Amino acid sequence: MIAIKTLKARAPGAPTAEQSYRKITDEDAAPSRWPALVVLALTAVAIYVKSLFPSHAKSDLGPPTETPGEDAAGGGPSRQAQAEAEEADKEAEDETGAIRKEAEDDQALGSGGQAVGTAGLAAFLGIDSPPIDYEQLPLRRFSPARLEDVFGSDPASNDNLTLSHGGGLSGSAGASGHDFEGIGSGGGGAGGHHPGPGSHPGPGGENPGGPEGPGLNRAPQLAGVVSLRSIGRCETLLITTIGLLAGARDPDGDALAIRNLTTSSGTLTAVEGGWEFTPAPGYFGPVTLSYEVSDATVAVAQTALFSVVEFIEINGTSGDDGLTGTECADLIDGRDGNDVIDGRGGSDILHGGAGNDFIRGGAGHDLIYAGRGNDIVYGGTGNDTIYGGDGDDRLYGEDGDDIIYGEAGNDTIVGGKGNDQLSGGDGNDVIQGGEGDDTLDGGEGDDTLEGGEGNDALEGGTGDDWLDGGDGDDQLSGGAGNDTIYGGGGDDILDGGAGNDWIDAGDGDNTVFTGDGNNSVRTGNGSNVVIGGAHVDIVQFGAGQDTARLGGGDDVAAGGGGNDRLFGEAGNDTLSGDDGDDVLDGGSGDDHLAGGSGNDRIFGGTGNDIIDAGEGDDEVEGGEGDDIVFAGAGDDRVKGNAGNDRLFGEAGDDRIEGHDGNDVIDGGTGNDCLLGGAGNDVIQGGAGNDRIEGGSGADTLDGGAGADRVEAGSGNDVIIGTLDAAADCYDGGEGCDTLDYSRATQSIDINLVEGKAVSVEIGEDGFSSIEAVIGGSGNDHFTIGADAVTLSGGAGDDTFSFDVPYDEDDRDLIHQILDLEAGDRIRIKQYQIRKHDDDDDDDDGGSGSDDDAFDRTYGDDGDDSGRPFRFRIEKIGDDDRTYVDVYLEQNDEKDYSIEIQGSHRLYYY
């Protein structure tokens, strides 16, 4: 007699239980129908009783598929083997599955290698576990009873796949809907036993499968939903039959099999020993496995749950832990103690916690919190973010574009390869960018920053920092404090910030902002730009075309080699162009400017400047203020502009313009053009054939050696006759101008009628518009015409010859003699007038003595008839004047007068 617990839906064309029964009974000879009736009644009762049990159980008439490990003869395990398997399930309650790592070393499942971060899993997850041979499991082979042995094959069963010895499947089904035979009646594994649908425990915790009795089949019993171990997103899970049968048992001791296995996410692949689950790309969250547990007669629906987690959590203790992550994304917390943490692969989150920890991020984009303590951190490959926390940490970004924060403490930070962002935070930090375009921020404290290779950005922050940009086009800012900054190679931008900074820009086309404070700047070769601050800056350029704008303060700048542009701006600046064709602008303040060699352009600006143009054909403007300019060698152009300037052309054919102010101009050697401009100027031509223009004002002009042309311009000017034996040309211009030969020691013949002065010393000079003449220390001869003139003979026996033509319209003409001395003579036509001197012998007096001549002039015997002159003495103010009135026509109207300074006793002969 056959007992049936429950039946599943009949497939079309399949025989019913009654038909099967009738077929069997018809084949057996029976003496009567009563046994058949009894069997039918008992069958009906069994069906009714079975219907009272779980509704998800169904008849499983299909043959179970052979699984790896089944006896080659097809026999199933004995009851003893099933009991042993059930006992093994209890002893290994945590064996629910295995995780296969997708590690770089391709570690084989169950190979005995260390599986990290998965403590508690069985089968293939034990740390340092030995390899597992499925063929050697302590389970006996069994051959379950099959209904088809009685009822025949059920053509309506699901697709049946048989796992071959090599792990392949035979049949037509995919990864879902597989039928795998169980290992024993008790199931196994340590999956969590959660009561759920289909679990109806009876008294004693067992779920009766129906009335007990010989020949009655009861449905497999389940303890609840199976819970499997969570895995990371980069891992695969080996799902075993033992794991899926966790909590399942067959009350009849029948072998259990897995059928119709499906998953809510990811993929299942049949492998030797079970199925391999692979998460869907990028997915993390819960995964539900749906399947049936079959005893080859009845199949019961079951569910297994696990999760694909974003991070695999590994927690340390308060001691000194050694924690190693997986190849997936781990969340490791070392907690207290001096921990050693290795994140390995994956984008991990690592917490060192308190203590002096050693942390390796490994591969992946890691987030690392070193925590309190003096920690050592290596980010590994990937774009890592590292927080040093409190303590004197050593943080190494290694490969990748890393972000590192040293935070509190005296930290050492090394970016390594990649474009890193490194911040020291509090403390005296040492930061090295390494390779790549890095960003370094020292933060507070006296920090040391090294950019290394690449185009780096360095910020010193507060404190007395030391910055070195290294190679590349770097940006360096010292921030507050007295910083030391090296730009290194490349076209750098350097900013000293607040404080007294020392900056070495290095070679390259650099831009330097000195910032506030008294700064020192040095550049290498290249075209550099320096922008000064409000205080004193000292700048030394190298070779190249450099530019400096120094701002406020008494700045010092030297251009070095190259065509430089230096602007002192405010303050009493000192600028030196050095070699090259430089431009120097002192700006406001009393500046000292030196052009050096080269054709320089120099502007003093406002203030009393001192300018030394140096060698070369320079252009110089003193600007406003009382400037001193030395043009130096070369054909220079100099403008004093406003102010009482002192301008020296020195060597070369110079053009010097004094402009406004009482200027002193010296052309130096060369054929110079000297223009006094407005003001009472003193101009010295120096050696060379010079042209001098006094301009407006009472100027003193000296052509110097050479055939000079002197134009006094407007104003009462003095022209110095040069003893150069050259043919000079003097033009007094407007005003009462004086031609001064007082330096001469030899006799000079000065003819004011012809405008000519001749002597051995002076040569033959020409002059015009001269109102006064001063002779030298020799015996000079003056010839005076119709133009009023003031004469000073100087030392020597001078002769003043008046050759004044008759002019009825000009009877007020007065000539002045300022220094008629004994020995001097005045000649009027055939008469000679001289000063009376009792000790003087007159060889030219004719017959009689000087007394006779004096008596003829002033005595009672004097006869004015026939004399062309008369004498008179007048007092003008406190001064005496002696006048000689000349009467050319011998009538009562004088033609002109000669005014002689002082009171003189004159006589004629």
C-alpha cells in the first residue's frame, strides 16, 4: 500500500493517482474487491490529512538530479548517514555559504588562504582553514526512494539539470530552476533560523508531515527563512546545498534536494559544489534567493536572504590590532591601540582611532582617518583622502590625486604621484608635493613646503614658512610671517605676503609680489616682474628683461643684465639698471638712479634726485626738484625740468636742457648743445665745439675750449671769454649783457665797433649785442663806438678809444668806465686824457710837465676854446662820478659823455 501526503497539479496527459492505482491493482490477481476499497478509503483519508499541512508543499514526482558527491551507483545515503549529517549541521551552525574573492591573486575557493573580513562564515571562509574536499565530507551516499518507482516518471516536472563531475550542467535550464539533491535529512549549515511562512512547528519544535505510519510520506520541514552571510560588491558568494538546506529536515529521513533556485538580483552560475552568485554591477542592498526543498516526492518553497553591502565592516578592539581588509570597499575601525590596518583593494573607509597607528589604504579611492596619535599612513594607489588628526603624523599619498589634511601636530605630508591637495593645518609641518600639479597649504605654524615637479601652488599660511616650488610653473604665497621662498625652475608667481620675506624666484619668467614688510627679492635669468609693497624692498634681477614696480618705501633695485624697467614709485629709491638698455623711473621721493652701461632712459620724477646715466647714449629727465644728473659717456639727452638742477653731460656730444630753475650745466667733453631755459643758469660748455643758449634769466655762460657759439638770450647775462685760442662767437641777445675776458693775462684788442676781440690767448672772437666788456690783466685796448657800453679794463695800462660819430639825435649817449686806474688812458680824437698821478712821469705829454697839463685843464690859464671835452665831478648818492663831456662840434651842446666811477683828477695833453 502506498501512502501519499499531498499531490501537486497533474500535468496534462499524466495518469491520476487513482488510474495508477487501478493499473497496479488490475495487474495483480485479487480474490475480491474489498482490499481495493480499503486502500481507496485509506488513500482518501491520507489525502485529507495531508491537506491540513503546509499549503506550499507539493508533490514532487520528477526524479531528483544527481549532485556532486552522490554515490556512483546511484544509491542514496543510509539513515545513519542522514543522522550524522544532521548532527554535523548542528555542530556547524554558521556554515551557510562561502565567499569567493575576486582578488588579484585569484585565490581558489577552499584553498586554505586567509579570508579576511568574513569571520563566522563556514565552508570556505574560516581563517587559515584547510582545503575542503566535497568528496570527503563525512556524509554517506544515499539513494532516495522515488515515487516514480511506483507511479512512473512525471513528464510535467520542471527542467532537471545534472551537475557533472567537472562542474558542468547537463540539461536545458539556466542558473535558475535547478534541481539539486540534498546531502542528508537534517540539512546543515549555520544560516539563521527565522520562523517564516511554511514553518509550522508542532509540539517539541517539529513539524509533523502527516499521520505516521508505515508507507506514509511526509513533506520536508523548514525552520524558517535562511540567512546567508553578506558580501561586498566586488565579491562572489559560493552558495552550497548545505547552506540552502539550513534548518530543513525530512521527518521520513528522505534525502533533500534544491530545486528551482532563482535570485532577485545578480546572477547565479552552477559550479562544483553549488552555485556562484555574482552581484549586479554597482548594486548593493538585499538579495533574495527563492527555491524549493524537495524530498523527491514533495517540494516546499523556501527563501534565503543575504545582502550585498557597500562596505564590509571590520572593527578592532581597544588593544593593538592587526586588521586587513578585502578587495572590496571596507569600513575598518581600529579603535584604541597602536593598530596596523591594511585596506587592500577597494575604496575603503579606514579609522585608525586613538593610538600610534600604521595604515595602508591599498588600491582604490580610500578615505582614511588616522585619528589621535603619531600615525603613519600610506594612501596607496587611487585618489585618496587622508585626515591626520591630532599628533605628529607622517602621511603619504603615493599614487593618485590625493587630498591630505595634516590637522593638528607637526606633520610630514608627501603627496607622491598625481595632482595632490595637501594641507598641514596646525603645527610646524613638512609638506612635499612630489610629482604632479600639487596644491600645498602649510596652515598655521612655521612650515616647510616643497612643490617638487609639476605646476604647484604653495600657500605658507601664518608663521615663518620655507617654500620651494621646484620645477614647473608654480604659484607660491608666503602668507603672514617672515617667509623664505624659492621659486625654482619655471615661470613662477610668488607672493611674500605680510612680513619681512626673502624671495628667490629662480630662473624663468617670474612674477613676484613682495607684499607688506621689508623684503628682499632675487631673480635668476629670465624676464621677471616684481611688484613691491608699502615698505622697503631690495630687488636684485639677473639676466633678462625685468620689470620692477616697487611701491612705497625706500626701495633698492638692480636690473642686472638685460633691458630692464625699474619704477621706484613712492619713497627715496635707489635704482640701478646695470647692463642693457634700461628704463628707470624714480617716481616721487629723493631717488638715486644709475643707468649703468647701455642706452638707458631715466626719469627722476618728483624730488631731489641724483642720476648717473652711465655709459651709453642715454635719455635723462630729472623731473621736478633740484636734481643732479651725470650723463656719463655717450651722446646723451638730458632735461633738468623744474627745479634748480645740476646737469653734467660728461663725455659725448650731449644735449642738455635745464628748463625752469636756476640750473648749473656742464657739457663736458664733446660737441654739446646746452640750453639753460628759464632761470639764472650757469652753463659751462667744456671741451668741444659747443652751442650754448642761456634762455631767459641772468645767465653765466662759458663756452669752454673749442670754437663755441654762445647765445645769451634774454636777461642780463655774462659771457665768459674762453682762453682757447679758438674763434668763438658770442651773442648777448636781449638785456644788458657782459663779455668777460677777465681771465686773460695777455693784451686783448676789443673792438666794440666791429664786434671783435683778438689776442694770443683767446684767438679771434666775434660778438654782438654786448653792453659791457671786462678786460683782462694785460694792457687792453678798447674801441668804443656809438652804442653805449660799460667798460672795465681790469689790471694793466688800458686804453679806451672813443670813435663816436656825430649824431644830432643822440646827444644823451653815456659810456661808462668802471675802473679807470693810473696808467689808463682815454682817447678822444687827437687828445689823450689820463688820471693825474704825482709820481707818474709822462713820456707822451709833449713839452712841459704834468703840472702844466693839469693847469691847462683846471687852472686859471685854462682855455676851453679848441678842446673837445670838459670835466666835471658829481656826487650821486654816496658815490662820486667823474664825467668827461665830449663836444665834437665845439659848441655849447655836448655830443656824448664818459662816466667814470669815482672822483678823478684828469688832464689831457
